Amino acid sequence: MALLEIFDPKAAPRPIGIDLGTTNSLVARVRDGKPVVIADCNAEKLVPSVVHYDPRGRVIVGADAQRLAVDFPRETIVSVKRFMGRGADDPETRRLGTYEFVEPKTPEEAKSVRFKVQGRAVTPVEVSAEILRVLRSLAEDELRSVGGAVITVPAYFDDAQRQATKDAGKLAGLDVLRLLNEPTAAALAYGLENQKNGLFAVYDLGGGTFDVTILLLDDGVFQVRSTGGDSALGGDDMDRALAERLLQDLGVAAENRPRELVRLALDTARKIKHGLTENDRVEAEIEVPGGTRKLAVTRDEFEALIKPIVERTGVACRRALRDAGVSAEELDGVILVGGSTRVPYVRQYVEKLFGKPPLCDLDPEEVVALGAAIQADILAGTKERADEVLLLDVLPLSLGLETMGGVVEKILPRNTTIPAGARQTFTTYADNQTGFDLHIVQGERELATDCRSLARFVLKGIPPMPAGLARLEVTFRVDADGLLSVTAKELTTGVEQKVEVKPSYGLTDEEVEAMLMAALDHGEEDLEKRQLIEARVEAERVVLATKKALVADADLLEGDEERARIDEALAGLEEAIRGTRAPIIRGRTEVLDEVTHGWAGRRMDRAIARAIAGKDVTSIESTVAKARGVEAHLAEHAGHNAPDGGASGTGS
């Protein structure tokens, strides 16, 4: 293990792997040949996938945003991954969250969810990009220079959701090398970390999505045999089921629930769920109009609530086994992925379903990010890894064309190994037909109306011919990211057209490009605005704390001279806050810190004296130790004038 890693300014940028999760997100890299998750300065590896938009224009991401969700449920976007690639009229959209949506005015706008926050519309792509920016910043803190990124997606994400994820990465300033299916990433981490060979099922139950993949690991060859799942099933549904129970216990009618109370119930439900992982009974307090109520939930009660949710995963698992042509008895192991697999009932259900205890060697919340880092390392050209690994992924859903009568002709069936291509020849239905209207769809249903529409385009310029004489050759090609391109060619005339299938989920290429150009054009201006906002917020916090202390502990001031210095520093800082220069605000904040330093020490001494009054020696030692810890913490952070959570809002 390397004891010291020296930064080489001439070294090539380092690739990273990102697990963009529903509940939490992580970023990992390969160090000394081993994948490791990058932690922030507080040694926290998980970044909550929560984004808060405040009235000042700040965007707060991570743990700090999570703390604001209860008080500001409309302005704090939680579990945005479940909205990726979904339209405004999608039933799942309206079922999720406590948000206010912008009502679509045109059919084009209806294809996208748009959150209304602080008077503006924000898409899931933009929200996801904020999370990815924080992860990129974490990686840059450690690596200095970040290269390409592999971002993981649920195996059952459709084309629109994949494209949305890729555009979010682009908007965050990342060079997206590949989108990698989460179960495949987990298998990649297991295969290299533990050198396991055999036939495995990967059971991936995250916060908002469920995937199951059957794959064969054979000396570095990772061949996906089948995949399945549900992109709208996960731990969030467990939280909702428990939150509904809590609200009923509180006697709050469904039609009379404030958004703030719903958000609080969901957060309380999540805490109870986590507590029941280790305990048979958990008590919680919840604030309601009129006071605080205590609630208790047992593990048996919780398991009864989530049983229908967990059993829904069994349907996809049995179908995946059938598609792969294997039985549960033939599997060499079951790999658990996703934070929701920590729930004891989930592990019991998996063991019963597959007939064997699941593998938990690697942290289920980290394993996907570790696999993504390995894949990024391979794609970046690490020769030893490129020689070790061959990754064969598959299509999660069939791709095809609508033919006469609205029937779907599948060109590339699901579970086709990718990259892949296929072609099929069609002919005209009517005499003198001069064009073909091509409708590309995705799904397993037989009728186009029951499948997801991906794109439409028209091939024109065909000379009039009797029905059946024209020959239209349609070629589907899917790249390593699972994204589709379609070519249509009339063979007798050579007329040809090609389309890159980028489904409309709310942001056009022009809109994405405009956002990127705006970020470049206004980069310095935006940075200055952000620094000014952060300096003001921190200064206002210091001013308020100082004024409160002057009321409580004015008797500890050493005469009028010390009070005058503090008043002068306070007035100077308040004047700077009204200005527009961040360096002056930061400088005057430091001045106030200096002139109050001695007084702060005397206040600390008084607090300790009050705390130890009347206590025995043991408890006094404990109190003093805690006080010293607080003092050390304050000293460590002295001069850090960014608001709580740091400039990026990650808890750094």
C-alpha cells in the first residue's frame, strides 16, 4: 500500500467512476491497482442525492440540503433519479415527492418534468448535474486533474433515461466515457476484488430502482446472460409505505396533509427503517400541529408493510432466470447491491428465493462505484486491466419498428449483447407509395401504443412503385452506452437517411449546448456571485451570533474599550455585507473574529464552570474532554468563512 502519493503536474488526468444513486451518490478511483471510494474532508463517502435551491440563488447539495428538506420541501429535490427521462404526464411523476411542477404549455414541454423552485423551472437533468458537479469536485480535491468518467445507471433504464443521465454528466463538465449498468458494475468489482468465477445473480435494490442480472464470470470475461427489473421500485417505496402508516397513526387525513408534514413523515420513516436494521423496535418523535407525538414501530410491523414491495422483485428475478435459461440451483452465488438490501427482510427473501445465502463481501452501497472506477480505468487505457477484462453487457429492452396495424417488429431483442447491430428489410403496403414513416419504439409489448416511443422520421423521395416492389433496409446500431442510431435505405434507389435516437425528455441538444455555453461565458461572473453570496451568509451568521452573545455575556467584557472594539468591528462588517466585494466581507469577518477571541475564551470558561458545578470527578473529566474537543474543532475551522457545508454544500 502506498504511504504517500505525490502529485505530478505533468501526469495525465485520472479517470473516475460515479454511482449516481437515488438516495446517495459516490465517486471512486483506482489507486495502486485497487478501486477505492473517494471521501470528503469529514471522511464521508456517501453524498446524499439531495439538492436545495435557496432564495439567494445558492445551490446546496448533499447532507446540508438533506437537513433543509423538512422545512423547504418544495425547494429541496430528493430522489431526482426517479424523475429522469419521465414526462410531466407520467403517472409516476405525480405519485412521487412533494414538489410543485411547472404545468406544460406545449406537447414538447409535456415530455419533461420541470420542478418549480424559487420562481424558475428546473429539470431533472439540471438537478442531477448539480450532484455530479459535487462528485467531480470531490475527485478533483484528491486527484487535482480528473479525466473521463463512467457513470452507472440501472440496467432497466430506457433510452430516454440513459440519454438524460449522459447529458447531466455533460452539463456537469464531465467527459462521460460510458454509461455502465449497475449490476454489471457490481459484478466487475466482485470479479476482480475476489477473483470469483461462476454463474451469478446480481440483486440490486436501491433507493428508487430495482435491477436483477444473471451473468457469467469466467477468468475476466463478464458476460451478461439476462437482465430485468423495475425502474420505479426501491427503498423509497418502503419509506412511503411506512410514512403512510405514520400519518394514519397521527390521524392526518389524506386530503389535508401539508407538504412539510409529508416530508417530515418520509424522513422519519427512513430513520425508523434504518433503526430496524439492528433493532426489533424503534421509537421516534414527530412534530405535528399542537405538539410532539411519539410513535413506535416493530420490525414485524415494518416487514408486513414492505412485504408486497419486496415480493414484486421476485417476479423480475424469476423472469431473468427464465430468460437466461438457468434455474436458481445452478447459480454459484447471489450478489447484493444497493442500500435497501441492508433491510433484514430483503436478505431473508433473497435467500428463500434463490435457495442460498447472498454474498455481502463488499459494501452494497459502495460496490457499484468501485466497479465503475474499474471500468473507467480500463477505458482510460490501463493496459494490465484491458488485458484482464472483457465486458459484455446486454440491452435491457427490445428495440423495434411499428409496422402496419400498429404492430411492433422487434429488430434487436432484449438481452442482446452490446455493442450490437441488426438490419431488416421491409416493403411498401400500398401502390405508388413515395415515402416511409418510421416509428422507433422500445419495449416488450406487441403493439406500439403499449411501448415507449423513441423517435419518428420520414424517408422521402421514393419513386412510385407497385406495392411490394420497394425495398427498405433498416439498420439498428446500439453503442456501448446502450444508445441507439437508426439508418433507413431504399435499396432500389439508394435513398438513405440516418437518425441518432435521442429521445425528447425535456432538454434538446440546443438547450444543453446553450447551458454549457452560458456556463463558459459567465464562468467568472458566476464564481464571483457565488463567493459574494457565501461570504454574506457566513458574515450574517457571525454578526447574529455576536449580537446574541453580547446580550447573554456582556458582563465578561473587559471594560468599555473591548466593547468599543467589538462594536466597531460589528459595524464595519455590517457595512461590508451591504456592499458587493467578497474579499472585504471576509476580511472584516476575520477582524471581528480577532477582536472577540479573548472574550470567547472567557465565555467558554464560564460555560465549562456551569457544566461541572455540583458533579463528581468522573463526570467533570468527561465534560472537560468534550469541551476540549469542541475547542479543538473550533480551532481547526477558524478562518473558514464558507457557510455550513462549505462552498460546494457537501459537508466539506
